[in-house]
Amino acid sequence: MAGEYDETALVADLQLWWDDQVEPKDDPFADKPLPSGTIFDVLPAVDSLGVVAALVTLEKHVGFKVPPKIIKRGGYADFNEMTADLLPKVKDLVAKQAAKPGAGKPDRKAA
């Protein structure tokens, strides 16, 4: 990791990623609201498979490969739910990585 873990910068990058996922600019159906009382009421805004793409953003900030198992099954209904779930897990991974012998060396797998 180049420098210290900066959670503020990570959250800002995750917000950009989230906004791009939830509010795609080229969505031809974006103006049409989904009907209520259907399965769409219980679906997350971004499912867990979609959140796997956010691992690239996480890895950019922590400097090592982040396992997909940290993502909550099913996904997240909103950005706050995602960050409330992921950030403590990322902090824990950063602490564990720092405690490893040779922790100051960059992980080439994350590149």
C-alpha cells in the first residue's frame, strides 16, 4: 500500500462506483419507474455479484487482493448499507495485512 489507508478517499471512490451502478447514464428504462408490489420491491439496488466489481476500487486503496467473501450475500439496498458492512471488514483486513511479516512490501497480485 502506498502510504496509509485513507478511508475518506475510499468512501469517495466507492460512492462514484455506486452512483455509476445505480444511476447508469445510458439506461433507456431509467425514466420508467418500476411497478410496486412486485419482486422488484425486495431486490437489492446492487446484488452481491455486482459488488464484486467494487473490489477493484477497494484493492486500489488497500494495496492487496481483497477476497470476495467479505461481500454480504444478496447485495446491498443502498450505499450506506454497503459501506456499513464493508468498511469494518476492510479495516480488519488492513490490520491483518499490516501484522504480516514483510507487510511494507507491495502485493504484486493486486496490480
